[in-house]
Amino acid sequence: MGVSSFFRKVYDLDTLDTRFLTTSSTPYRTVIDARSDPDAVKEAADKARARAPPPKWHTPEYILYSLVVAWAVPSMIWVAYNVSKPSDPRYHKFEHLLSDGWIPGRKVDISDNQYHSFRGNLPYMATLLLFHPLLRKGWNSVYKPDNKKDSKGSSRLEQRASFDFIFAIFFLIILHGISAFKVLSILFINFQIGRKLPRKYVPVATWVFTISTLFANELCDGYHLRNVAGHISPPVKVKASGDLTDSPLMLTGAWLDSFGGIVPRWEVLFNITILRLISYNMDYYWSIDKKSANSLEKKQLDPANLSERDRVAISANPSEYSFRNYVAYTIYAPLYLTGPILTFNDYISQLKFKAASTERSRTIRYGIRFVLVLLAMELILHYDYVCAISMASPVWGDYSASQISLLSYFNLHIIWLKLLLPWRLFRLWALIDGIDPPENMVRCVSNNYSTQLFWRAWHRSYNRWLVRYLFVPLGGSSFGNWVAAVRSIMTYVAVFTFVAMWHDIQLRLLIWGWLIVLFMVPEWTAAYFFPKRNWEGRPTEYRLLCCVGAVANVLMMMAANLVGFAVGLDGLQSIIAGILHDWSGEYHF
């Protein structure tokens, strides 16, 4: 295979995630087996070409688009680069936020706290990424469960789950220190809710407990033991001066708080764990439904060759919903900090039988793709200092309208990249370990042409989780009539209110969630008044009509994300006012 062919494979959709080219109901083993049959491969390619519309590479329309892109993209990059140069009169306002870079003669903008933390800890995470699978190999060579009775993956489950459980406990203590016991306490309470309450109360109790935990974690700032001790043994008054001082119990609590581990603020990272708590309880709740038909025996399926849909839908055996497996799943090291999110049923299924999609060649290509994305992020931060500019409390009136529009645009791209990188790194770790979670980020901020599809492509595993555990139980969506449409919109409002609270309990994020729902309404309305079936004889006109709507959708999604994750509502108002100040801003907008 040549270099060009190899890099084409690196950027193949199958490398990113096999789920993009294989339906959720198709076991991936059948895809692998089909590769060895040249006739089957040729037949599949011929069918794909037959379904595809004629290519437009040499049409005047495509040539026009190519010319526009060839001119517009470099000019956009130049505007952001130009305001980042030391010769810019506003450079001194944000220069203190820049750091020394590894590119000669260039500073680097790592003023964003999230990316700064990720970048600084990258060598340690890379070491752990290599150490963890090696440690598992050592464990597997020493611990070999009795497999005489094993015919369906029980011994592999025992071997892997026991390692995941032990590693999770040590990982949690190293990560959070004394706060590991707070995390385990929350896990234990949730486990008891799922296992001890009458079945009909489990869903409501689970949701009430987990949402209450989100608020309590935020309001109590992680339950510092000194503060907890202060409620039991309040500060005491010093007789000589009359001043208050910490009681002995508070001093003990403060001493224990000093053992905070590598990441003392455990509550910041706990939101992703909340999703796993709900997944475990709900999967267990559905597993005890005696009317369920999702069993291997009834479907006559091979447990070693399940499709992704079956891995998620088919419940584990009753004994596999144990506390050990629950902790191993909830604190599974590669996915604990940021995800992607895997359901409990899927996790247990992949422990019992290795997913066929975790091929070594694919994992290597995926790792190369991660390195290339990291390089792209570093190059942008060495030449475009948009984060530092926005963090230096700029006077937007000092910038031209075109500069404001492009600074906002690249700010969103950096937000996209800083989320993409940790998600791909930790998914890479899971793939190396033999677990295949969904790919989180499919599209960029500027090519999500549909507001609905945006949520299937941005934090994709979270979207799938929401659909399974919240959206479908609330009734899903239907726009067959106005009553159903109103009910569906209320369902979306409820879902995105939870999404906003889950991210962080802040007003600007609630506004962000509601803006997303508001921006979905035009797309639903357009789809209602311009159904695709009415344009079957005019595909070109329909495509151009969709392009107009797509541009509007992209702009609305960018505006919503600027509010939620960058400048807030007031900042967005100032930016829009600056952009529309003159024709150059309107042009770039």
C-alpha cells in the first residue's frame, strides 16, 4: 500500500467508526468476512455507484464553488492571523496570555483552561494509555478463571471485569484522593435505588437522585470534609481573643481534604458518571421485565457475533448486574473522565466477547488520525490567538466588522477541537484495550447543515444516550398534526433543559439549550411546507433550496454555541452589532 493510499484509509469513514458504514443491525463480523470475497466487494461497490447521483466534479456549479472556497478560506485565515501579529496595535492587551511555543519565533495561545490542562497532562495520559493495556495483559496471564463451564464468554467477563474493578478503585484514589470515597458513596446509593426499591419506583427515583446529585455537587462544591465537619462540630471561640477557630473535627476534615489526588475537583468530572448511573439502573430495570422479548434464545443469535443494536438492547444475565460489574463499568478508566458514553449492556457484552470492530490496523490508523488533529490544533494556536483576544476583555468597537466575524468563527473551531481531542484520545485508549465505544464528534461546527442532525454528530454518544434513556421514554417526536407537534416541542425543551443543566448549572447554558430548540423550529417548518416528495422531479432546485436553509442553520448553531460556550448572550449581542456595522462584516458573516 502506497503512502497516498494509506492516508486515504486514515481518513476513511470506516477508520473513524465502523458504525458509519455498517447498519446498527448488522454484525461487523459479516463485514470482515465479506472482505475476503472479491465478488461481494465488487457487487457492493457497484450497488453504491448505482444508487449515487451523477458526479458533479466538472460542472460549472462545482467549479464556481471551488473558486469561492479557494479564495475565501485563505482570506479568512489571513484575517485571524493578521490581528494576532505582534505588529497589531492591540497585541499588548493579550500578550501576557500567550506562552512560548515550539514553532520557532511563535508564541502559542493556550489561555483556554481546558486545553491548557489537556496539553499539560498529555504526556502522562499517553503513558497511561500504554501502561494500562500492558497491565491487563499481565493480569490475564496470572488470573485465569475456571472455564470448564464457559460456553458464552463468562470466563472472559470474569477476567476483564475483575481487572477493571481493581484498576478502577486504584485509579479513582490516585485521581481524587480522599474524594474517591465520596464518589463510591454516590455509586452505592444509586446501586441500592436500582436494586432495592420496588420496580415501579426505580425510574423516577433514579432520575430524582441523579439530578439532585448534580445540584448538590454544584451547591456544596464537592462536599469538602472541613465544611461537613463544621456542621457537626462548629468553630469554637478562643477564650483569650474571642475569635472563632476551627474545631478539632474541622481541622481533621481540612487535613483529609489536603489528600485531594491529581484532580481534587472530582465534582467537575462527575457529570459524565451520572449518565452511567442512569444507564445501569435503567438497563437493570428493563432486564427484569418478564414480557421482554430481547433474549438471545428467542432471537436465536450468536452472542459472540452480535450487532451493535443487539449489544445495547439485549439485557445481560441477572447475575451480571453485580456491584463489581457496576463499579467496573461506571469507573472504567479509559472512558471515566470524558467518555464516549457506553451503555451498561453494551459494556458487558463487549467484556464477554471482543467486538470484531476493534481491529489492530484500524486502531493504528485511528491513532494517526488523532495525532494529525492534535497537530492541526497546535498550528492554529501558534498562528491565531483568538482565545487570548476574547479572554482579554476586548473592546469590540476597536475591531473591524470582518475581524469580529472571523474571530468568532475561529473561536468556535477551537472549542470544537478542544472537545474533539480528549474524546478521541480516550476512545483510542478504549480501542487499544479492546472496547469499541461510539465516535463522539463527526462533523465540525461549520458543516452541521441541519439542527437536528447536529445533535447526532456533536457529542454523538451523548445523543444516543439521550434518545435511549430520555427522549424515547418521554414519547419521542411526531409532527403529524399540530397537537403532536406542540407535544414534541415540549419534549425537546425538556431534553435540552436537562442537557443544559447536565453541562453546568448556569443561566447562559439554559439559554443555550432553549436557543437550540428555538432554532429547530424553522427547519421543522420548512420541512413541513417543502416536503422532499414534492421536489422529486427537480433535484437541483431542491438542493439549492436546502443550501439556503443549511446556511441559516449553520449560522444559528454557531450563534447558540457562542452563547453557551464562549461569550454569553451579552457578548453575542455586542459581536452581532459589530459585525453588522459595515458591509465587510455582513460580507464575512
